[in-house]
Amino acid sequence: MAMKHRVYLIPGFFGFTQLGDKEEERIAYFQHVPGLLEQRIKARNLDAQVIPVGSAPTSGLEARARSVLQEMAKTETEDGAVLHLIGHSTGGLDARCIVSPRMAAEAPAFVKRVRTVVTISTPHHGTPMATVFNQGDVGKALLRYLWLFTYLALHRKAMPLRTAVLQAVYRLTRLGDSMGVPPNLFTEVARLMATLSENERVSLNQYFEQIGEHQELIRDLTPAGVEDFNRSTPDREGVRYGSVVTGAPPPSLLRRLSLRLLLPPDSFIYGIFASLYALSAPLSPTLKVPERTAAENQLLTEALGKKFEAWSDGIVPSRSQLWGQLFYGVTADHMDVMGHFDQPEQYISWLKSGSNFHEPDFFALWERVLDFTMG
């Protein structure tokens, strides 16, 4: 009898799996990933399910891990399937927490069947960006508008309103501690909300409220916060841990010119990316990472270039993303690898980053993930 597998996809910071009523307008966090994995699993003649699960958006890491366990329990059966966790961004820390010895007392019995944990673009040693967002009311406001930007960037129906709102969000990111909210921002949000269905308005409002109310995750993702997490969250014996590292070229005026990103809305989106990249501070002295092996350095150099130490994917410094076996590295921004890259109409890009990540790169990355999990 063939062995059964169940693959759980755990989302990152904002914790959603999908939003929207109509299939053609729906926002999926793992865009095109479940379908691709199911197709490639079938080609390997394996018996496996692929299930995206949500989490508590910006609650602390332990609360998020518990919410993921609750979601997993809804689909778990006593079929003895081997389980695999694939976490993107903060979802990778959730996955590590779920299988860790310190969660063993409260974790359901099925967690013992987890055999692999794959982390993609995960801040295993924190991101300096979290330190910025952790600084009082300014950070909270910026965080909520980062969610708004994410929603607008991925929602097809929002296209006519995007330029004005993105410009407002970009201005917010540039104002820093002296932030003043552009008066037209709320006007544009109201106009956006008017075009959405009742369910979509409820979903958007829920996320705004949750992100405003729960900020524990920001503290947990600072370099100091993740250092504490790592001390209390050892790997579990019998589980294989593997990581995928991403990084995009540092923004520059020359790159903007070469990419022809001079007109809105692309120029605004690239400006937001440049601001986020600066906040991620890849070379920050607060980022303490273990010494890498020669093989890891070689893989990162081949994937990102000799200056990979100074690279980020726009959210997480590349050198913060290693945990367990580093089995793949790729030039990509933070959401490219989830199927949100610049290749319309099938794919919807989250950022204009100049990563040049396209469908062949997407296919190759997830093939390597399957090699690791099913190998």
C-alpha cells in the first residue's frame, strides 16, 4: 500500500489563505502553489494532499502556532499520513514552533507524524524592519497600511483606484516618525470599499481591526525577539528541516531606469519596495546570524551573487533565512515565490522589485521543495 502524504502550507505575516468572493478576483496567499504541487505530486505517482491553512494574522508566534494547529485539526484523519509543513516568511517560524518539544504537551497527536519542515524567506534570526514597526503608534499605522498595500496590489478589482492609494501609502513610508496621514488616503480607501462586496468589506475590516489590536508578532520578529524564540524552540529529533533563501537586488536609480519604472503606478510600487528594502537593513549589526559553511556560502553566491550579505527580499535579510539544510536559493522578492510575480495576466505581482523572477523560476523552486519533502 502506497504511503500517504499531507502537505500543509502555512502563510506568513498577515496569515490569510484567501480573500474575495469571485474566483476570478480572489486573492490567494499561495497563488498557484497548491495547484502546481498537486500536479507535480501526481506526476511522481505519489498519494498526497496539499492544504493551505490560516493563522492569527499579527498575534504572537505561540498564538499563531496554536491557531495553525486548530486549522490542521479540521482536515486531519487517522489515516497515518506522513505530514509535511511548508511555511513562508513568519509561517516558517510557526512550523518550527508547532513541532518543537516545548509545544509537545499541547500539540495534538498527529503532530508526531510530521517528517519535514520547509521554511521559505523566513526570518530565522529576525528582521530589523520589525524593530521599526515595533516603535509605538507610527509602527502600528505603517503596518496597517502595509496590509492595505498588499490587499490593493493583489486585488484585480482595485486596479482603477490603485495609483492614488499607492501614492498615499508611499508618502506614509517616507514620512517616518514625523508621519502625517495624507488626507486623500481615507477618501481613496472609502472609494475602494464601496466597490467591494459585503463579505469583502467585512474581511478587510476584520484584518484592519486585528492588525490594529494585536501587535505581539512585531516584537517577536525583531532580532532580539527571534533570538529568544530560537533559544526556547529547539528542533525536534526525527524531523528534517530545510530552507529556501530569497533575495532581490538592492534598489537604485539606475535599476529603476533600466526597468523603465518611471511612470505611476509602477514608480510608486518600486518606491515602496525601495523603502521596505531600506527598513529591512540587511547589514544591521543587530542581526546576529551563525557562521555559515563553505557549501552554504557557495550556494548563496551562485544564487544571489558575491554581495549576498547586503541583500534582502524586501522584507527579510537574505542572511537571516537559513535554518537546517539550505537546499535552494533564488533571486526573488518576498512574495515572488508564492506566485505573486510580474508576469500578467495569470500572475499578479506584489512588488516591482527588479528580481526578474518568472514562471520557470517558480516551477524550479517548487520542484526542489518537493525533492526535499518527498525525497
